[in-house]
Amino acid sequence: MNRRRRTTVRHLTGILSAVVAALYLALLFLVHDAESQPDAVVTDTTYGAYLFLAIPYLIGAVLAAVTDRRTLWVLGALLQVVVVVLFVVFAVGGSEHAALFEYEALSDLRMEVWATVITGAQVALFGLLSYLAMTRPPLPRESGVATNTQVIGKRD
């Protein structure tokens, strides 16, 4: 049963990671389009950051599908913490660069909704990754090779 639950959690982790990557890629194109408008007041282009954010989630989605390594899950959980902390510092407040919600070129994109959805997904992903990191991967199944060994030269 533990093997089936773990596989399900791994698949959910991969799917959620792919969803977060897709959201970041959608933002990449939407932000690029918004900043490219002739009447947009662009103080700094930000769309490249969304590609930088999407890549680890795409890699994580693939790795969740093909492997079950505790180190991977620990690193993934730590990545979630780093990304959310960076979001709080650079987008919400506490920094001179904290202007995501006041950036005029993006005012039509409802960035607060995007931020809420993505952060919620990242928190859920953190929970899934933490579960995978804290539980032991099941031992590999026996390959069907005979396990009864016979000592050569010994008679019963």
C-alpha cells in the first residue's frame, strides 16, 4: 500500500510541478506582450524571470515521473521555500524592488490573482515534496531470481 501511495504522491508532485511551470510560461508570454505595448510604461523588463522560474519546475515534473530519490525531494522542498521567500522580498514588500503589484505595465494582468494561485500551488507542492522527503522509498521488488541457494558439495 505504501508503494502505491508514494507513486500517487510522486505523480501528483509531477503534475503540480508541470502546472506551476505552465503558469510561469503563460506569465512569460502575457508579461512580454504587456511590456511590448506601445503605450506601456516599462521601467524594467521582467518577463525573463518567468522563464528562469519555469525551468526548475519543468525539470522537477520530469524527475518526479522517472525517479524516487530522497535527495531530490529535499532539494525540491528547499526550492519551494527559496522561491516563496524571494517572492515575498521582491514582489510583496521589504525591498526597493518590491513593485510587482504597482508595475503599471502589468496593471491589466491582475498579478495578485496569478501570485495567489502560484503561491498556493507552491505551498501544496512543498507539502507533497516534504511527504516524499520524510518517508522512506520502498525497497525494490525482487526480480524473480531464485532466492533459495544451494551449497555445492553439501548433501542432505
